[in-house]
Amino acid sequence: MCSSGETITYAAEAELVIKNYLKTSLRGLLRNKSFTGITVLGLALSMSVCLLIFAFIWDQKSYDDFHEDADRIYRVLSERITVDGDVNALAATPAPLAAVLAEELPGIEAITRIGQIRSQGVYEGKALPLTGLHVEPEFFDIFDFRLVSGSPQTLLQDPSNLLITEIAAVKLFGDADPLGKTISLEGFGDFSVSAIVAMPTGKSHLQFEILAPFASIEGSSSASDLTDWDNSSRFATYLRVADKATAKRLDDFLPTVAERQYSGADVRLEFHVQALGSISLGPVLGNEIASYSVPALFVYFLSFLGIVIISVASFNYVSLSFARSMRRAQEIGVRKAMGAVRQQVFLQFISESVIVAFLGMLGAVIILFWLLPAFNSLWFSSFAGIQFEISLLAEPLLLATFILFSLAVGVLAGFIPALRLSRFLPVQALKGKLSVAGSGRRWFRNGLSGVQFGVALFFVTTTVFLYAQLQHLLTADYGFASDNIINVDLQGQEFGLFRDEMLRHASITSVSATSTLPASGSTRTVEVRKDDDSVPVDVIEYSVDPAFLDNLEFELVAGRNFSDQGVQDTSSSIVLNETAVQILGMGSPSGAIGSLVTLGSSGTEAEIIGVVKDYHYDTLTDPISGMMWRYLPEAFRYANVRANNGMIDEAEAHVEEVWSRLDPVHPATYEEFNEQLVSSPLNRTMKDLFGIIGVVALLALVVSCLGLLGMAVYSVEVRVKEVGIRKVLGATRMNIAYTLSKDYLRLVILAAVIVTPLVGLFSKFWLQAFSNHIDVEILWLVGCAVVMAMIATGVIATQTVRAADADPILSLRYE
């Protein structure tokens, strides 16, 4: 057993050893400034991406952790399964499910349903958009949202009460006391502000400005949804269980409920539970009820990019460590001759690698100050409510994660070089006879450089195709005319009056109406049956006025448009697109004219009066589906105002003027059609993807070039006497530059030959996700490879040409 004095001695010795390792490592790194600079910069660039991913995951995992019973709170999910076996995962459930679970399953301490509110709040003639939830009193039993004053259990019993957040109170009332004031929520009625909801102490996936009693639904036109087992779109179900065992019993019990309700149905639902902590970074779900969560798929994508870029930077360290092994041979030999064992030499090199990684981490944190605002500016970040604060980097546990990550990178990147270099025998090291630096091992370090170049080429080429596809989407022909069109949200305004007022101005040529804007991503389907014996098919239904098809210049291929004078057109006449004619099995468009079809479950008969040429009604990623137009004025939601060429500003000014007269409460809501198409979620997502992949491609290119530069530097240093001899013997500048560069040029060409067809196949694969896409051009693939090879050649030439221009006397004077 050791005495305390011996323990102190051992501790002091250990501290001395560590200090010696660090001091020796720092000296070695300072002596080799080019090696240190290249590896630190490469690691800093790549680690910044990884640290951003860590910060992103850290931020997402902090959601909902402020609830005291977060580990016992669950959400019930639905899976909608069709007769064909198609499965659609949903975050919503039928409203009656909550009562069944509360009654039949012991161990559920509290259960609540929530419904989404999206409305205009009107107060004293001012209308503002508001988002919120219909909630039951148990909502506050499950979640730790608190009121500034009042009891939610009491307040939520009265269907006329309204709870608003502190931010919404300022938004609506400014500095005035909001309590007791009446707000009119369009579509829901009048409510009296009865309490203020305090700001939560943490981040929540549930986003709301107002909370209305669930009881207010019971007296509304939507009351039937509360007993509808087929409606899985309006409500979400949350619950708190007594323990984990109850959660397991719940998951086992849910299939019994589903079997009881949907046995034999063509479309059935299945239910599952999801832990509150798994909502953020969980699966992709439809019908999110006032909740915004980032799917785990996005993190997998970012993590893949992070692993690739940090691997490329680590290859730099490995290859450069091998390249400079000849210069360190005598150091290793002297160390071993003086008694150093292999483990000590190994730890020395690992210490150097860890120090380089820590320096890279410090550089990465600095780069993060630029990356975080750039990430915040992405459309996806704004849509999902992700906004990083620089103060996040000061979180102690996150900083500890950064440090552990840099330690892991340092150990992993330095392990192979340390293992190889520590194996040198002293005699061989002092004589310079090291197989690791010979031609037999050059393939390893050259192979790493080749992989780096190949990865950079892959990402650069992919970025080029992403950009080309994005430009194609921005300029693609949807099949209708969107120039000079201003889409106006009618907000319940009577269309005929608005149209007549608009047409009084010289800047307006025509005005039409529609229930849904083309290519907006919003659709409504209806079943159409050719006859009683045929299988019904789903088609997209639009309600439009007679001017719509002409206003947006849709092309009729058969039949006629709706008539202003035709009374029958208002109820029993429809226009189809070419695809609808095909899927209904009606032959040619002209042959379909005059045919009768049955609409929906009501059995309404309608005559086909026209067929329109196919166009893209949704995003360009989806194939064109069957479509149907009807003349139903009560369903009109948007007006399409066509302006004369060059008069779009005057037309918008007239929209503002007319709207202010017709509706002084609500502000006019409108947007140019071309801008709507450009700013669609698909195009914005593509822009974000292009930006992310572009940054990774740039980093991969820079890191790859740093690696080639470092290899060229050390290759020139090792062969400096060879270059001197060649010049004395009459070699030209070009001969010497080629001799020093040929190994790397072959490497670059080989990497380009291997990677170019692979990236071509990959690009062809992902482009197939778009029904309207560009082709993979061989010229683009070859062009990217040639440009990348020229960049690599230029980087190598900076060193080889310098060596070829050097005075041979300086390199041979000691021989």
C-alpha cells in the first residue's frame, strides 16, 4: 500500500510527464508552421460544420424539457391505412379517442385534446392574424404553462373566455390592460380576455398566441367533429401517465381500440404513443396541430455531411503526418536511443494530434459566429422556428461536448500516424531507412489525398446540378399564364362586388375567382365515378368562375368553358383535365364531352362540358393528377387580377384603394403570382439545400486543396537535393515541375475518372424525384472534373514551380 508521500510523488510525476508531452508537442508544431497551419485550418473549417450540428441537436433536444413531468407525457399518433396499403403517419387523432382512453385504461392521470386556431382577431376596427389552440382544462394539468393570474380550470369552463400570451397582449392592446376586453375571432365568435399566459421558461413544440376553451367548439358548426371517428385531422391528444408501465399498457391497448372502431372499413386508423421528448427530431408526420418540430431525417442528412467533411480534414492530418515522417525520423531515433519506449513515443504523437484538434476547435468556434446567423437566415429555420442565439455557445454542457468532440477527433486522426511512427527502430530511424516513407507506402498517403479530391469533386458537381435544377424550377412552365397576375385573398368579401370595382380602373384587363390557387400546394379531392359499376377515383377539385380558364390562359383541348348565362353550369357541369379523362377510362378528350359522371358520396350527377390540357397544379416534384373544375361561387376564396403590361404597380395601388373602401377593418392581402411561384416551399427548400450543399462543397474543396498543398510542400522539401542534382545535370524548369507533380496529377486524374461517373449516376437518381427535371449532361460532368483538376494543378504548381526555380547551389552546398 502506498503512503501519502508516494501518492503525491506519483501525481507530481504524472503532471511532469503531461507537461513534458505538451511542451514538446507545442515546440514541434511551432517548428513546422506550414504543417500546423494547414491541418489546423482544415480542421477548423470542417469542425465548424460539426459544431453547428451539435448546437442544432442541442437546441432541438431542449424543447419541452421545462415541463416537470416531461418523462411521463405522451402524444397519441395515428396511421391512416387505405385499402391499397398506403400508410400516412399523422400527429392528430379522432376527438372521441380521448374519452375512451380515460374511461378504459387505468393509470392515465390526465388527458386532453387540443385543436388549432388560425384566425383574424378584430379589436376596435383593427384586424390582426392570431394563431392558437382550443384546449381543455386538463391542458394545464399536463403542461407547465402558467397564468399571470386566475385558475385555468375555472376560466376554461366558460366558452366565452379567452386566454392570451403576454406577447399577443402587447400585439393587440399595446400598453393597455387587456383583461375584460372583447376580441372577435373570425369564424369562432366573440371572446372576452380573461387571463394572461406567462412566457414559458423553456422552448415548446406547441406554438400559440391565444387559448380558447374547448367547450366553444361544442356550440359551433364543427361540433360534429367531436364524435367523428373518421376525422383525424383536427385534434391532437396528449396525456400524462402514472409510470412507464402505463405507457406500455397504453401502446398495447391502442390496437384494440382501432380494431373495435375500424374493423372491415376501407380506410382504417391505427394508433401509437410518442414520448414528449421524441417529438422534436422525431418522424415526419402530417396534420401537426399548432406544433412545429424538425424531423430526425434532417439531422441524419446534416450528420452525414458533418462526418464526410471531418473525415476529409482528418485525412489531411494523417497524410501530412506520413509525408513528414522522414523529417522526424532522427527525432524518433534519438528519443528511442535515449530510452523512450514505444508507448511514450505513441503518446507524444497523440498529444500533438490532440493539440492540433483543440486549436481547430477554437478556430471552429470563431467560424460559428458567422455560421449561426447564416443558418438562422435559411427559410427552413424560420419556418421551423429555429433561431440560434450566440449565447448558446456559452452553455457549459455544450462547451463540454465541443471539447470531448475535439479530443475524439484528435485521437482518431492521430492514431494511425502515432501507431506507425512509434514502431520505428532506433537504428533505422537514425539512418533514415524507413519503409513507411518509401514507395511501398506512398500509395496510402496518396490514396487519402485522392479520396479528399474525390469527395470535393462529388460535392462540387452535385452543387452545380442542384443550382441548375433550382434555376429550372424557377423558370419552369407550369402550363398556365402567371405574368401580370395579382392574387388577392377575398377574406370572405363578395367576389362580384370586388370584381366590378376592380374592372373600373384602366390598369385592369380581367378578374377571375377560384377556391384554390394553382401550384400553391393546397388541394381538395373528391371521388368521381364513371358509372355505377366502376371504381371511384380521386380527382382534385377547383371551384372557379367562367373567367378563370381564359384569365390564366388554360388551353381547352375539347368542349367549352363555363358560361355566364348557362344556369346548368352552376350545379351540374364540370371541366376535366386530360389526366382525369384517362384515369376515368373515357378515351379521347373529345369523346368524353357530354358524358355523365357521379360526384362524391352524395351521388350528384354532372356533365363533362370541357377538357383542359394538363398543367402542374402542385409542386413540380409531383406527377400531374386528375383535376376537375366546377362553377360554385360560394367556394371562391381568391381573386386573380390581371394587369396590363407595365401597369402592375398601378393595379396593386387600385387593389389597396378598392379594398380599403370595401373592408376598412382587414388589410388587403395580395401577392404577384410570379413571386408566389418563386417563393413556394419547394423552391425555398431547394435554395436552402443548395446553400447547405454549396457550403459543404466549398469547405471540401478548400480542405482538399490544403491537403494537396501540404503534400506538395513536404514532397518538395524531401526531394530538394534531387531537384538540385537534376538542375545541375541540365533539367529544365518544366521537367522538374512535371517530375515533382506527376504523382499528384495522376492521382487527381484517377480520382476524377472514378468519381465523375458515380456523381453522374447519383445526380440522375435524385433528379428523378422531380417530375419536371433537367437531364444529366455529360459536358457538365466533364467540365466540373476539368475545372477541379485545374484548381488542383494550380495548387500543386505553387510549390513545384517554386522548387524548380530554386538555386541548386543552396541545396547542394553541404554535399
